[in-house]
Amino acid sequence: MAKKVKHKTRKCLAKRFKKTKNGKVLFRKASRGHLLSGKTRKRKRQLRKGGQLGPADHARIVHQLPL
């Protein structure tokens, strides 16, 4: 019987993405670190919310996250 291959977790992706119970992948939006005075109040407020990974990137990212 062949051994099952274990996949290593990509640590850089594990720190940036989070997998939900239903299989969706969530992430934090960029551009909230510095130079905030040049951004509008609305833009900063919308950046506070996280984002959900789209179907194009989902397959590429999800198999590199921990199980």
C-alpha cells in the first residue's frame, strides 16, 4: 500500500488567510498601515472590513493552507 503524501503548510499564506467552516477563505485588506491622512474617511472605513477570496484564487490558495 502506498504512503499518503502529507502537504506542508505555506506559513506565509497561513498568516494572511483564514479558512471558514464552510470552506470560504477570508483575508485582511491592504493599505491600512500608513499614509492614512491621504485617504478618505469612507475608504478607511471600508478597508476595516475583511475580504473574501474569489473563485479564481480560491483553488490556488486553499490547498496550501493547513487542513
